[in-house]
Amino acid sequence: MIQNMPFNDFFTEYGETNLYEIQEVVGKGSYGVVAAAVDTHTGEKVAIKKISDIFEHVSEANRILREIKLLRFLKHPDIVQIKHIMLPPCRREFKDIYVVFELMETDLHHVIKTNDNLTPGHHQFFLYQLLRALKYIHSAHVFHRDLKPKNILANADCKLKICDFGLARVAFGDSPSAVFWTDYVATRWYRAPELCGSFFSRYTPAIDIWSIGCIFAELITGKPLFPGKNVIHELDLITDLLGTPSAEAISRIRNEKARRYLSSLRKKPPVSLTQKFPNVDPMALRLLQRLVAFDPRDRPSADEALRDPYFHGLANVEDEPSTQPISKFEFDFERRKLTKDDARELIYREILEYHPQMLQEYLRGVDQIHFMYPSGVDQFKQQFVHLEGYPGKVERPPLIRRYASLPRERVCAPIDEDRDDDSESKNLNVVAIPPRPYHMTPKKSVDIVGSEVSNTTSKTKQNGRKNACYSARCLLRSSSISASKCIGVEGAD
């Protein structure tokens, strides 16, 4: 059976180092390094995330496993997509993994920090995308639990994508809307009040709605809504704006210390949002009021929020898909304590989802323990080390070897340098929003460097094509959304 395998299929599976050309390092953090690269078959720009020493702590390995598994199931245009994961050279010994994502230019935190002239159209369109993504995520019975501007990627065409599902959880059972978790959840500024001090032992998808509300307010004002220095300060800021919660709401708080603290507070009246933000669209403020309601039962679901009058003329239910709940069997590992070897095997199995030929062999029980291929991973290691030592764009180091040590029993035909362009990345299904042409008079917007685009300049035509329209609805409906330049994207800080 293996002898009859076409060579092109073999090359796709094992000759991965030639599929991508690394260009420059674009980010570093505790997780590892991210480099920009180009798919040498399609010319598409991608981001390759090197995650180092993932089995040093089992909890970190679990987080990585959870994220790559969730992103395989959550296929939506407003959620970042994994395009490929490099096959490690050895099933039982690998320590690092290389994950290929679609490349985004910046994140929402940077957008807010560098653009002080975002328009109401931007605010509306950004919020619409976030709620649309959240509707899909919650329909899968998934809670993100760590929504904040840094976990929302952005492009210059105003496209947003939610990322970082490492703290997300899948809710199982007949009551998926209420689950008990005790670990750290969300950056404090975007954390729902029921999470401050573990107020509720059981919480709902409303925690994500609260986070979206805080992000929306930050988009409007350019500043965090509740920048608490600690849990108590956070609660003080929340009650200063929303007022002291009702006795009924306090009675449902399960944490005794938190219940006593809120009961001891002087009575604070709620502050009118129109008074606090006098120059903001009243319809936007009415929706914000619902999103950041103190009692989670008073917050709308993502689907209900999308029906708010604020989105009149923009929302279209056909562009707001849901999905089936994720099977509990896919996340059975969450219910047991894993060893490092368990985590390594589960991550390896997940990687094989991007290597169909190897997956079939794995499922048939073919021993892959000692299989070593001329490591694309080894080549990437050298390129990452070189780029980290010499920041910026550098020449791609030459390949040390190409195919010379491929297992002979797997080589079925002579190497064809002009192989077909049908790489695995082309076979990935991306859920796309059907473009709907729509023409409106362009409004003021912000170009790629933060300057304003006026109506007079938008009237001109270049190369026989009209300039892009920048209103929220036009951004959604345009058949060429990438033509708009509405977010200032600067170099990394």
C-alpha cells in the first residue's frame, strides 16, 4: 500500500521545510517566537509560531493541546485559523512545535493605542464582528474566558479575528451554560464581576459578554473602562459606574467574603452612560449598558445583542452562523490528570490531523515511534535562531539537506521539482462571509498611517476602479473589503 503512494502526496507530508520561506520575527513572548513567512506554493503570507519546551509543565501542554484542538473545530471568518502544524521528527521525543496561522498585521490593543480618531462606523463594525464570532463560539458550547484587546487580531481592512483559546473551556452535559471552574480567568480589567473573588461557583457565557462590553467601551473612549489595581479596586470601579447591586443580586453571590464586602458598601446610584460619555451615539450606549449589566442574567446573549437596533442596516442573520456543540469525547483529557507522555501523545495525535497520510498509518497501528524524516523542523529551528540573533529581514539560510536521508522504502518515484501546487493548505475549508456588493457615500475614515480620508478624495477613481467605502455596512458588504485602509498599523513597540 505504501509502495503505491504517489510521490506528490509523500512530499506534502514530509518535505515541509520547502513549503514556507521564513522572512522575519514579528513577535516574542513567554510562549516562544512568531515569524512571518510565505507559502512558497501559493504566495500567501502566514505566521509560524514556534512554541518551545511545551512539556516542561504539563499544565502548559494542556493549554496548547486545548487551543489547537479548539481551533480545529471552530472554523469561522472572525476566528483565527490554524493552517498547518509541522510534523515533529520523532513521536516520543519532540519538545517544540511549529504552528502555521494566517498572518494578521496587529492586534486591537495596538489599534486602540495608535488611533485616536476611529469613527462610530469603526466601533459598530468591530463590535459586530466580535459578537458574530462569540455567537458561533457559544453555539459550540465553548467559553473563551480571556477576551481582551490583545487577544483580538486586526488587519488594515478592519477585519478582526479572536485568538488565544488557551483558557477556553468546553461545557459538557445537559446544562452547558453553567459550569464550575476555579482557575485563573481573564485579565482583571475585562473580568466579569461574578469572577472577582470567585463570586459565583457556577457561571455562564455571560462572562464573555461582559468582556466584549468592556472592549467596546475602550474602543469608544480609547481607555479601559474598569482599570482596577486589584480585585477590590476593580469592584469599586464597577459599582461606581453601575451602582450598588441589588440585595437579590448580592444574595446569589456564593463567596461569603465578597457578599459581606458588597453588603457593607455605601449605597451608590448608577451613573448615566450618556452623562459619562456625552458625545457617543445613544444607541451604542444603550447596548453597552446591557453588555456590562452587573447581574449576568441581565446581559444579552451574543445572538440577542446582534438583534439590537444599534446594528440596524448592518446585521444579517445569514452572515451569523452557528455550529453544533463539540463532542465531550474530544475533550475527555480535561477530566483526567495527564502525564507529560500523555500530553505528548495527545498533541502528536492532534498534529496528525494536518497530515492525512500519517494519520491513516497511525490509525492502522503502523509504528511511527522511530520514524525520522529530513527534518523540516530542524531547518526551521536554525532559521528561527538566526532571525532571533539578527532581528529584521535576513536572507534565508541555505538548506543543509534536501531529501538525501528520506527513508528509501517510502520513496515511490523520482523527485519532481515541479510538483503540483495542491498543498495541504489549499484543502483547508475556510468559512467565509459571502460578499454582498453595496454602495454608500464614503464617510471620513482613517488610512493606513492614521490620516483622514475625505469625501473629496474618495470621489476620484484610480485605474478605472472606485475607491473603497468606509462605513461599517460598506466594510461588511464590499466585494473587496481589503481595499479599505482604516486602521493605523505601525511597527511593533
